[in-house]
Amino acid sequence: MKYISTRGKVAPIGFIDMFLMGLGEDGGLIVPETIPTVGAEQLKAWSGLSFQELMLQVFSLYTNGEIPEEDLRKLVEDSYAGFTSPDVLPLTRIHDGLSVMELFHGPTFAFKDVALQFMGNLYAYVAKKRNEVINILGATSGDTGASAISSVRGKEGIQICILHPNGKVSRVQELQMTTVQDENVLNLSVNGNFDDCQQIIKELFADVPFKTKYHLRAINSINFVRILAQSVYYFYAYLQLPETARASGVNVSVPTGNFGNIFSGYLAKKMGVPIRQLVLATNENNILERFIREGVYKPEGFRSTHSPSMDIQIASNFERYLYYFCGENAAEVSARMERFKAEGQLTFDAEEVARIQRDLTAHSVGNEECLATIRKYDEQYGYLLDPHSACGVAAYERAGDKSEGAFVSLATAHPAKFDEAIRLIGIEQKFPERISELFDKPQRQVIVDNSKEEIAERLVDFYRVSQ
Ligand SMILES: *Cc1c(COP(=O)(O)O)cnc(C)c1O
């Protein structure tokens, strides 16, 4: 198995090189040359596997033996040892028609831990094995940063810098990032929004001499390893259904912003998981809904919502979907992305929209609807949703055909992480201890302007270069 770019100008590379490259050097996104498929028999044989065992199976299809099995097993086991649920990602029944898969039992209480705990360990493994300097650079709307920092803090051979939009992340997210005192962590708080942060990261990664000199490594969902790790929970969700229910397949409602969470589902479906509907749930930043419903991919005014981790306009992983939509034709993807750059939008004709709608359905959830959903599920089912998970559940409620297949909605964060929103509806919650203790710790961060040059200077001071 080799990896190539959606723009077609990266020579095929192996698994570890792909992991280290992050964004393609031609500006495209990295994808596998072919997606391995898992037949129905094989899938059946995997039922009953733990999440960790399933992950080992799925990754083995992608790693080309570059990581010996016993090493991979240890990486996987270490990565999920800090999850507080014995099932790692428990599936909780809400009512007959709906279960919620809780992806938030990791160290930072959000689903990003599922992929990033593994990636942190993988970076440390590669640093040691190849004697590589690893300087991680990432942008966050809140959860990615906390999770990435947690995954590599104090690890030998790794420096990590995370950009977050100043004042635009939740209090708990900010504390999770900035109360870490390890010397290998730098938090830059940028006067701008998440898209500004992401744009700077994209430009720094596109600057190949800079990237090469400082060995820049990505943690954002531009990294295919993150997508792959997330695809495993779609297998897990499906395989946890009672065997009688599996024949009808599973519908999944997915809170998404950067198109990462949902693209992982699309990948799982391509690999063979019988997913019927993939329901894309967004908040009021609804570029993806407009793309799916109207065939217009066009960023519009940014809105702050109760689900800040989904306050995103330009969705990094959109290009991966576009690649498969274009029949894996890299020249066509390049042409369309050039057009997007020049015109600020992409449009799709009626036949294309029909095709998109066979893959995905979409619902954007307004702020009021989000809060109303939290209230309703608390009152009727005694289940407290965080605002991101509530978008997923609200989209499930609005989804069309529910007659066939079980419905699973992905719960992407613990409600304590977004207490600001929960308090708006008068619900008081008890914080887990790992969150309440954050409030007493000193913070470390540097506030910077929305300037690529200023940020590059900070990085030059902070990162190590190899001898
Ligand atoms: C990151 C995040 C999302 C969206 O994930 P994408 O990778 O952007 O699709 C949803 N919910 C929470 C809580 C998140 O942290």
C-alpha cells in the first residue's frame, strides 16, 4: 500500500512517510492509492473484538508491515489505557430508535483523543526509531489542541506548538491547553478566528524549505492517520449492534466541522462497513449543508455558536471527498481547487448534487435548536448532551427515512467541556475531577497577532533543528 496526493504530484510513499508528511507537498491531501476492502465474512469474524483489537486489524491493512505487529499492538494499547470507560467508546442506548456512541472518555473529554492519543504515541515511536526531530504544529478551535498537547507533553524528541483563536475557545478548553507546564509545549493565542489560524498553518506547511528545515509535523485532520484512526469507530459502532440488527446496516449522524469526522465514516463505508445514511450535522456555520443541499461550496460570514469546535468555514477534508467524487482524478481535483481559490466558491450541477446526496445528507442546527435538544434529552431521557453531540442528535431527529437500520449518533464531547452552553438552559452539572482541578492551575500562553511572520519567528525560537 502506497499513499498519493489528491493533486497527483506526490510520488507514492509508504505509511510512516505519509504520517510524517501530513499535508501533501503539492498542496493536496494524502490518500491511499487504493482503499482496502473488508468483506462481509471478515467483518463478521471481527464482531466481538475490542476497540483496540479492531484498530489493530484496520491499521494492519494500511501499514505495509512498516510497524511490526507487536509494536503496533503496544502503541494501540498505550493509546487507550487512559480512557475511563472499559469499552473505550461505549454505545449507550437512548431509546429504541437511537443509540449514542460516546467518543469522549479520553484524557481531554473530546473525540479528538481517539485519534490523537494514538498519533502522539506514533510520533514518539517514529522519533525514537528513526532518530527524527519531531516539531508538531497545529491549529485548533479548542479540542484538537488540548488533545494533541495531552498526547505528547513531556515526550522525548518532540516539541509541540498549538495556535488557538484568542478568547474563542471554551474556558475548559483553554485551561486544558494552557495549564500544561512541560517545556516542550508552546501555546500561541492568536488575535483572529480559527480559520485565520488554520490558514497560517496551511501556509507554513506549504512553505517547503521552512517545513523541511524545522521538520514540521501535522496533527490536524489533514493527516490521514487521524482519519484512519477515526474510521475504526464506525466499524465498532456497527459491530456492537445485535447480530439480527446488522443485516439492515447502520445510519450514523455525525457532528462535523472540518469534514474530518464524517470523512472517516465515508472511508469506513468504502472499506465495507454497511452504512446506510451518513448524516452530516453542522451548526450555523453551514457551508457543508449548503454544499450537500444546493451544490454550492462557498464560505460565508463566520458565526460564533454553542459548538465552537465546529465553527469552521473552510473544511480541510472537503478535498478528500472531492477526490473520490471526481473518480480519483487528481487533475480534475486540482482544476476545481484552483477555481475555488480564484473564485471563492465551487458549484455543482443538478446531476452532481444528486450524486452527492446519495453519499451524504445534511442538517445545520441553529443555536436555539441546539439548546432545545439538550433540554429535551435531559428531560425526557435523563441524558445530558454537550452542544456538539446535540447537533448530531438534532440532525438525527430531522433525518428523513428512519425505517431501516439502527441509528447511532456520535457524541463528540463531554458536557462539562461546554458548561457555558449547558448553564444557559439552567442545568447545573457536576464536573469530573480532572476538569475541576484545572481551575486552580497557573496558565502559560503567548498572545500574538494574526500574522504569519510573527508566528514563524516564535516557531524559530521554539523548535529544535537536528544536528
Ligand atoms: C473537532 C470536533 C468536532 C468536528 O470534527 P471534524 O474533524 O472537524 O469533523 C465535533 N465535535 C467536537 C466536540 C470536536 O472537538
